[in-house]
Amino acid sequence: MDSILDVINVAKKFLFYGLLGILVIIFFLNRLLGLWLSGFLFLAYFLSYLISHSSKRRLLRSIRDYLIISDVEIAKKLNRPIEDIRSILFSLSKNQRKKNWLIVYLNKRYLFLNEQAVKHFELLYYKGYNEKKIFESLQHKMRIKSRAEVKAIVSTMTNQNRLSAIRK
């Protein structure tokens, strides 16, 4: 999944720089046409940004009610392709350090934890519970399926400096 996203990102960069180079050449040949094309390209880029941003906000708004939800469940509930959901969750997970929610990547799938789930998890972690106790207490409340999910949540939160290394 990550290699596909890397290829897509490289292709986007290549396309952007290629169009920018063609635009500069057209500008030197015909300035009026170059200005019109640059305005059109800017408008197209701005519209694609707005569409991407609104789909992220719409996705977050629809999944905040669930304590924990996986990418497959999100795709079923929203009737959208799993690849679209994963790419949105991937882009959201890159900038989540100061957010209340958490997105965890584990075994080629994403898990979304809302604010209540993150606070409850932190509470158990700071009480000194180990992974097994955290798993047992969260298994019934939040539908955590394995201890690997607990370990992934701990490592993601630690990597983002949301959990201190020393338990309080």
C-alpha cells in the first residue's frame, strides 16, 4: 500500500513540474496564452485542494461518533472504495500530533480512535497497566481485537510524544 502511494506521489510531482516547465515555455512563446494557462492551472490546483480538504473533513465528521473503527468498516458505512479511505486516512495520519483523535497503521490497515477512546487509553496507560491488562479492559468497551493493536497504539502515541516514556 505504501509503495503504491509513493509511486502516485512521485507521478504527481513529475506531472506538476512537467506542466510547470511546459507553461514556462509557452509563456516565453506567447505571454498572453501563458498567463491564461497559468491562471487555469492555478484554479484547477486550488479546486483539487478544496475537494481533498472537504473529503477529509467529511470523513472525520462521520467517524468521530465511533470509539474505534477500522478502514474497512468506514468504507462499508460510507460506500466508498477502500483505497480512497486509506489514502485519506494516510494523509490525516501524517499530521495528527496535536489532534484529539488518533489514527494507527497496523498490518496494512488503519484504525481510527476518537477523543474519548484516546483519553480512556491514556488513563489506563498512566495507571500502570501493561498491554495485557489494557487489552482485557478495552476489549469489551471499544472492540479492540488483539494485543498487537494495543501495542501499535502505544507506539504511535509514544512516537508522537503523546505518551511520556515514564508512567505517572
